Amino acid sequence: MGRIVLVTGVARPLGGRLVRRIRRDPDVDRVIGVDAVPPAHQLGGAEFVRADIRRPAIARVLAEHAVDTVVHMDVTGTPLGSGGRASVKETNVIGTMQLLGACQKSPTVRRLVVKSSTSVYGSAPRDPAVFTETTPPKSLPSGGFAKDAVEVEGYVRGFARRRPDVAVCVLRFANILGPGADSPLAEFFSLPVMPTVFGYDPRLQFVHEDDVLDVLMLALDEPRRGTLNSGTFNIAGDGVLTLSQCSRRLGRPTMPVLLPAVTWLGSALRTVGVTDFSPEQIRLLTHGRVVSTVQMRETLGFEPRFTTAEAFADFARSKGPGLLPPELVAKAVDEVAAALPVRRAGDAEYQGAG
């Protein structure tokens, strides 16, 4: 008898794509997609159960279907539909607590895969040039999605201690981009003019949404020879891009503002619903973040198909041309850079994130 896989967060495009992908796996008998709202997309023949993971009823879903593999995708930074930040936090934190409580009581669950984020490392002026999975953050995130991710991982570690018989894999994704990207950073890059922090040019990493699906499939499968798919892994494409390079490639001009004014601007943008320009986003767009992917390759055995630059290029193509030709944006950025002392987070020379 094949495996029975439950996936949370299937109303989102990425969750729906994952369900359809798992459904084609010959080693999987059944796939149960769970979300609080029905998905607008097809699930490829998978069963959909309308259930809110913040409620204890999720335990009944696990028991009724004798689930042996759980993929927790419902950890995100953007609301679904008309939900706000409070709803997102409840789903991320309370929902994870309820789901893990149900998994702990289930005698059939044997594998748990959790979608997390490299935002758990935070973004601070004295951060190391490259974070490894064991590097403690200089400053823990104080709010927003990053703080949710820290709490989620704490609950997952507690679950792993209580259920050592369950293989637990936590995937810390860099910023996910691609034609269907749904994240605060994707919204930021979609603005006609991008606000930036005056005097800073942060280094950023991206992972393509197709690579996200590939590594999730690897993580929920049985370990292959010479690899181990339990533990915590950074997932990102090779290389980095600076924010100024992103601006050039999008053909979108930037609007540098002084750091004290960025907070006010973020509040204004959130008020009109343009983007979730939260304090954590401001710190990322000030100091940047780069992670090592050595364990992803050597232990998990995963090699992304897209580099950071290629993932961003595919996202940029999906957005169409910006307000200005990329050549004109590049010229303007070069002129500003020549006139100002630009600081890059982690002034030590970047030696590579691989």
C-alpha cells in the first residue's frame, strides 16, 4: 500500500501545484489537501477537505484518513483573500501548534515536512556575511512573518523531541520568486517605483518556485542512498543580487529615502493596501541576508535548477517592462552610486554562499 500524504495551505497557488505534483507520484496512494477556504484551482484528483488548521478538528482529519506524511505549507507572510496580519499570524503560529498536536497523537504519521524561511535569521547591521543552519542571529526578529517563522520552528523542534520516531524536515527557503510568486517581496518588486533605504544596497538571495516544488518532493520521499532528508536546510539559488541590480533588471526606478522616513512610508503603503512593507521587510531591504547552501547539496542531495539571478529573471519577465528602459535605470543608479558612499550589509567581501 502506498503512502497517504496530507498537505496544508492548498488554496494558495504553490500549495495547489505541490498537491498536483504529489498526486502523480506512483508511490503515493492518496493526497488530502487541507485549507480553510476552497481552492480556486484544480487539485489534480486529490481529495480536498475544508478544515481550519487553527481548530482541533485537524486531528480528526489525520485520523480518518490514516495519514502517514504531512507537508505543512501553510506558513506564509501574506493573507489569503481579505484576511489581515492577525489572521496570518494565527494561521502560522496557532495553526502550526494545532497541527503538530494532532501529529503527535497520530499513530500513523511517520514524516513531517515544514515550509519555513531564511527570515528566521533576521537582518541586522552586524550579521555575518553568510548564515549557516547553525548560525545564531545577531538580533532575533521582533515581529511580522519572521517572528512567526521563529516560533513555528520552535514548536517543530519540540515536536521532534516528543516524537523521535517521526522524520522531520524543515526547509528554510530564501525569498521565493517566479511567475506565480505570492510574497511581500514579490509585491515590493511589482511597485512602479521601489522605495529604498538611502545609502544601502543589500545583498539578496532568491529561490525559484519550481525549485521549491522539487525540493519539497525530495524531502517528503524516502531518503536516497548517501543522503538524509531530515533536519533543517537552507534552500536558495546560487549567487546573490544587490537591490540596485534588481532595480536595473526590472526597469523600475528606485526612490531612496532616509531610514527614519522609511517606517512612515511603510505605514502609508500598508494603509492604502499597496504592499506589506513591514519593519522586517525594511530591515531586509537595508541589511540584506545571504545563507549557505552547503548542507542542501551535501546532506539533502538537492541541486537547484535556477540560480538567484535566473529566478529573478523569470520573475521579471512575468511582470513585463517597467516604467523605464533597463539601460536608463542602470545609468541613473550608476550616477547616484558614484555620488554617494554606499554601504552593503556585511562589509566583508562575499566569498560565495555555496
